[in-house]
Amino acid sequence: MKIAIIGTGNLGKSIAKGLITNNAITTLYLTKRNLENISEFDGYKNVTLTTDNMLAVQQSDILIFAVQPAHFESILKDIKPFLTEKHVVISTITGYTIPKIEAQIGTDQFIIRAMPNTAIAVGKSMTCLCSNAQGEKRIKIAQAIFNRLGHSLVIPEAQMQAATVVCASGIAFWMRLIRATTQAAIQLGFDSKEAQELAMHTCEGAANLLITNGNHPEEEIDLVTTPKGCTIEGLNEMEHKGLSSSLIQGMVASFNKINNIKKEQI
């Protein structure tokens, strides 16, 4: 696939790493105003670094936009004359709706919104996708890309704000939970390196149990807890202290914040 990433910041870099690692490209153009910031990609086969967005568009079929929201409108205006019927436009810009994109480049373009997370750099992203009517004809292309970089799910655009909180912000939430587990393990006698190793691989194992077995989390919890045992003692203490409630309230707070950001942009 001939892909361009327009705006190779932190997310763009993560996508690029995933694409290169998984051999998901025929050619890859990476754009950035300061090429020193993406010099780590210099020298990769079939990867071109450039400050010229128009060049990247002309040399690519799939355009992945990972720019700041404030810059997106002007970039769309600049590249519009170079768009053809072959181009698939994929936006990762939070809160920038499909109707707003259509207003800039037209309803006849294949437009897809993607909400990946930074785990895309290691091929483990949970990416949510939605599209305009035209984009539905190319949504399988986006799925093919992002399924090679993790797992994807097609949802209505109305759910994209919530998906941002659950999947993109969710990386930070899970990191904090892993950190807390690490701190507890240190208190229980492990050194910091061992503690983090125990925490992160246990977290990975828990997720893979659900993915592989298809069970509800409580079913897996039941396999670990015994009457008057240490696991249920710990779980109940965490719930008394508000573990689930705090996590839910934090995610709802993030959702409210992202909705406010959207209103300010409008």
C-alpha cells in the first residue's frame, strides 16, 4: 500500500513504526515541518521524509492525517486540488467530525475517521473506525491496515468521542493501574524491575484470557477467588476504597472534557 502520514508527531510516529514493523507498506511518506524530529525513520527502505504535504499526497493512495486540530482545516484546503478518486482520507484528529472534513474536500471523497492508541507502535492498538457514505466502500482497507497494527472495530461516528476515552486515554488509565500494581509489589518485597515485570505480564495475561476465552471478567475472577481466600479479601478491600467507582468516574470526567473541547472547536 502507498501510504502517507501527514503530520508525524507522537501518534504519527507510532503509526509509522507499526506500519514498518508489520511490512504494511509499498511506500511510506512521512511529513513534518522539522524533519530532525523524525530522523529516526531516515534510511528505511521505501520510506521518504518530507516537509511537502502536496508531494506526499501525490505519491500516495492512503492519506493518514495526524496533525493538530488547529492545523487540519488549512492542510485540507492546501491538499484538496491534489485529491483524486483513488485517495482514501483517514483522519485521526480528535473531535474533528466527518461533516467538517466533507465541508473542506467534498462528500464524494472516501473519508474515514480512525481512533487508534499509542500501542499501535507495537502492533497492539485498539482502533475504532467510522466513515462517511463514500468511505463505507473503502472501510475494509482501513480495517486491513489497522488490524495489522492490533484490532479494529467499526462504530457509528456518534460513539467516537467515547471511544477516544476508552481506547486512547485508556492507555494512560491502564498504565496508572500497572504502576500502582508495581508499587504494591515493591512494598511486598520485590525490586522495582521485578515488580514492573510481574505487573505488566500479569496485566497482559488477564487481557489475553478474555480475548482467547471470550468470558466475562467475573467468570475469570471466579476461577481465582476461593471462600475466605486472599484474592476476595483484596478485591473487597479495593471496592470498599472505590476502585471501580473511581475508574468509572475518571472515564466519565474525561468524556465530559472531550465534549467540552468539541463545543469550543465548534
